[in-house]
Amino acid sequence: MSSRAQVFWSDELTRYDFGPSHPMNPVRLDLTMRLARDLGVLDHVDLRKPSPATLDELCRVHSKDMVEAVSRCSSVDAEGDLAHGLGTPDVPTFTAMHDVTSLVVGATLGATRTVWRGEANHAFSPAGGLHHAMPHAAAGFCVYNDVAVAISDLLDDGVERIAYVDVDVHHGDGVQEVFYDDPRVLTISLHQHPRTLYPGTGMPEEVGEGLGEGYAVNVALPPGIVDDAWLRALQSVVPHLLEAFAPQVLVSQHGCDSHALDPLANMALTVDAQRVAAECLHEWAHDYADGRWIATGGGGYAIVDVVPRTWTHVMAEMSGSPVDPNSRVPEDWRAYVAARLGAVAPLRMTDGASPKLTDWSSGYDPADSVDRSIMATRKAVFPLHGLDPERD
């Protein structure tokens, strides 16, 4: 087994492009990979070229009608198909949509397979994390749900317990929907409260159904949350459930739209908190999942200031050669940003914050809105795993 992390990437993935006015501009991926290269991060990973997912692979999650609709809507001047969520402001149609979205799924499939089959301990799919897509419809900028397809593939390959942790500001509703009654998949989503943000789901009472009761976990956090409180929520919920569940594989989604500069949400995190979250997930993969860790990108619409630095930190953490937060951003990269976008890029790999990690052991404060959110989740789910919500 290679000790080097693998990154599944092709420049073709930047063709996932809804047009110049859409928030999900693929330049964020180009900037991420260029920054990782210029900082030397790519020297510490193995780059792997993905293959597109096949029809059979897509149909592990998506209906054949859905895949056929995406294919029909992928030609020049194609009309949308609203019954399948295509041709909406969130998911406009574009040429070769099926081909490039199948490649996104193939990249995440490659990442999960390389880890499960022992070729590497860690793998990253930066273009992945399209967590809103449903079995029968595209939604929320997401055509196919690469994460759900990859998790389904792992189950079919014999994995018995998979943990999925989603730190995107939006609820990971599509992944939760697919596995809502499946006790083999523990889905944990930390997100802005659904009463204040798309998609309007992800309340703590959503815990799964049937045999899957207790295996859907939602931490609905107040708008405006800052680094230390967000990390407290992460620490107070995730490791306890991972220890109880004992996953064989950990899959994480690193949407960075929780940042204070993101134009589509209302949290107030820094790149530093998002970097610390990646450090935590790396540690938990080794503590609870035998070191098997697959990470994806996700949301993030501050395409210069936030996405490239955050995901470069994820890659660097995964590689075992983390980037010093005080490192200067390479001047070649800043010049590229100026020439390509006419924007001023950040100077350093930090926002200048020093987040503190605290957990439930410091005590519950019922007057604190974040603590109330954490407690709501712990009370809803912890007893179903034999855990005491009141204790650390």
C-alpha cells in the first residue's frame, strides 16, 4: 500500500460549469489545484486521473429515468426537464453535463475504492461533494450525488459500517435521504439552521427510520456562529458517535461555504477553523476507522479568498505534510488570480485566527444558543447509541 495520499483530478472536471453568472464557478477548482501545486502540496500526493462513472454505477443511487434525463439535457440548446430538477436557476443545463458529472462521480468512486482496496490510506476528490442531488432529481447545484454513489459502491463491495461527516453550511440532505433507513451508514451533518437556509431540512429530530433510526445525525447551528463555537459543536458530537459506531471507512465533505465571506450563507468561520476541522477528521480516521479516510470538496462560493486555501489545507493535511498557516501565498498564484479574475488574492494561508478546541467536558450552558443546538442533537441521537447526552 502506498503511504502517499491520492488525489483524483482532471482538468476536465472544470467543465462542470453552469455559466458565468452562476455561483458555482469552476474556476474555484482550477485555483485550488494551482495553489496546491505552487505551494508544493502536490509533491506529497499521487495524482490519479478519474474515469467516468458508468450507467450501472450511477444507478446504484439514481433512477434510470433520471440518468436519461440528464443525458437528454446535455446537448447544445437542450430544454430542461423540471420533473428531474434540470433547467432551474440552481441547476441550469449545459453542454456535456452528463459526461462531466459522471466524471465527478467517477473521481469520488476512485477515491473510495483506492482506500477500501488498500492502495492508500487517504484519498481526496476536490470536485466531489455534490450532496444535494436526489435519486430522481438534481438539486442545489448538484446533478448526480457522487458521495451517495460512492458509499453505495462501498456497501456493495462488502463494507459493513461507513461514517459520513458533512461540514458544509448546507444540510447534506441527498446523502441522508439515500441512507435514511440503512444502519450501515452513519450520516452526520453540521449546518446552518434549516429555518434560515436551503434546503430547509436537517433538524435534530431527523434521526433516521426503521433499522436506520439513530444513524442520521443533524446539528442545526445558529447563523453567525464563529470558529470556537462551531468547533465545539464538531467535538461534542462527532467523535462520540464515531467511537460508538466504529466505522470501517470515514468519508467527509468539506464544503467551505461556512466562511464569513461566503455570499450564500450566514456563518462567520475562518479558513483556520476549516483547517482545524480537517485536522480533526484526519485524527478521527486513525482513531476510529483504521486510518481509512476519503474527503471531497463541496460548497464554497468565495472562490478566491476561501475555497483554494481551505481545500489546499485539506490536501496538505491528508498528505501528512500540512501547510503552516502563516505561509505566504505564492506570488505566482496571486499574479494568476489578478490576471484571470482581476481580483486581489490573500497574502497568507491563514485568516489570522487561532481557533480553540473545546468539547462538552467544559459544561453545558443553556443560555448559549450553540450549546442548545448541540444538546438537541445529543438528546435526539445519543441514547440510540447507548450514550448519555448529559455527559462528555
